[in-house]
Amino acid sequence: MNRPLAKFTPPPPPVSYRPLDDGWRQWIAENRLRDCTAESVIATMVAAGVHPHDAQISVMQMESNPVFLAARRHQELLRKLESVVANQQRLWESAPRYATVEKRGEVEADEFVERYVRGSRPLVLTGLTADWPAMKRWSPNYLKQHFGHLSVEIQCKRNSDARYEENKLDHREVQLCGDFVDRVVSGGPTNDYYMTANNEALRQPGFAPLLDDIGSLPPICDRAQLSRSSSFWFGPAGTVTPLHHDTLMLFHTQVVGRKRWRFISPLDTPKLYNFNGVFSPIDVDKPDLKRFPLFADVTMLEVVVEAGETVFLPLGWWHQVTSLDVSLSFSFSNLNIPNQFSYANPTMPDW
């Protein structure tokens, strides 16, 4: 008697787990050094496809790894340094008007050096540009009439890249100055294009007349160095220079329009997740405190700089700058005191 074959149900395929490699081991070490708990590290690995037993063993083994133990020792030294700067920052913040950016008409050279350069305080000068021809001449139309035939380098397609300033070389575009003026005037508020300091326009002979429109300089500046130590900025309302610090001191004069400056002390650097160069990934307009919780303890200074006013940016101060109007600005770093400094910048853009 022929009987029908029993229905065959194949066994489930074996579970495929991700192998542990050196990339995973480095990831474990980095996150344990960040004080992520062993349990959270294991849970993340398992969720990513690592066998639970392998994840647990690898995390346990890391705790006795001699290279990891050496890293722990260096971490102790780093945390001592962080505590030193954090305590110094607490002293700075205890000043009654710490969070206020002063605005002053003029400051004598000796006071400027002691109070703002060596004292490391941002300042806005309100009387510097009284004799600047630029204050009466500069406008988008003036640029188009006198320099419209010259080529300029701008940053473009910034809105498509969250790291547009870090990747600024990828966003270069050259066009006629007159065409860019039309683009700014007609385009409305945007952060998509901006003529920044990187344009080097003032090194072109055709733009030299702009330097003739600059009058008195702060008493700590060397006029002879102006042409090679200055930059021209032009863009629409809505441009944002993301949070970063410069490697020297400079002045930034607002000729047309207004900009909002936010400042953060260099002593707060450990709270700014500075993984790449001089940049922080934090947007101070909408900080992600879940991702960057240390930022919650940062004290930020804020000031709106009006047309005719000049910001002094002291050494190492973090800043994020937003244009509130169509803006023409002029920055210069020709201080007649030492203004060359070296920073050991990190190079971990994907950390």
C-alpha cells in the first residue's frame, strides 16, 4: 500500500553572527574609556549582530588588556587637566558680568592688551569706523558697479552638507562678483551660499580699492600688514558660520547688516566634543543634548553686532555667527603683538 510522504519541514537556517575583529575591539575600548557601561556596550554589540557570549567575553577581556590599562592611566592625566580648566572656568564665570559682551567706544592700547588680549575677553568696539569710507560706500550695488566683472570664490551647496565648513574645499564655486550680488539680493535668507574669508579676494589687485575704504584701526594693529591679513565677507541673511575656534586673534567689522555672535570660553573645550580640527559638531541654535550632554553645562555669551561695530575675537574662543541681514563684513588679524599659535588639533571626523 502506497502511503503519501510525510510533509517535510526543513530546519531553520543557522543564526549568522557578526565576527569580532579589531574594529570591534577598538570600539569597545573607546566606549569604555567614554565611561559607557559594560552592559550598554554588550547590548549595543548584540543588537548589531554579535553573539551575546562573544560580546560579553570581549568586554570582560578588555578590562584586563594591558594596552587598555595604559590608556586608563593617560585618561587620568587628561581628566586632571580637564578639572584644572573647569575650575578656572568656574572662576571666570563668578565675575558678575561674565555673560555680557562689552560694547565700548574706544580703548587705549595698554588697557586693550591687558584686559582683552591677555585677559581673554570678547569685546565690541562701537567707534572704530567713524572715518571709514566703507561705511558710506559699501553696499551690494557698490560691489556690482565697481567689481562686478571680477571673479570671486564662494561656498555653495552648503545646505546639502551638515559639515559644509569642515568640507569647505568641496563647496568651492567661482563666478562673477556681479552675478553673485544678484544671487544674494534676489535669493532671500539662506545658508546655501556665502562669500567667506577663504575667497582671498583682497589678494587680487582688482579688489585693492576696497582696502582704501578702511580707515582707522585699533591701536594694537599694524597698518602695513593689513593687505595680507584681512578678509572680505559677503552673503545673504541666514548664513551660519558653525561653532569653531580660530588659531589666532582677530577683529571683525560689520559694514552692512547685522550678525549675531555666540561665544564659548576656550576653557569649555572638553564640553564641546571637538573631534575634528577646530570644529565642534554642536549647533548652538538647537543643541542635541542627548548626543552631547556635556554642552548643558556650558555658559554662552551672545551679542548682536550692528553695522559700524567691530568684534574683537580673543584667542581660542569658540564662536558661532549668524547673519541677520544681507551682510558685508571685513576681518583683519594684523595685530602688532605676537599672534601666531600652535594647536594640537584632533583628526577624528567620524568619531
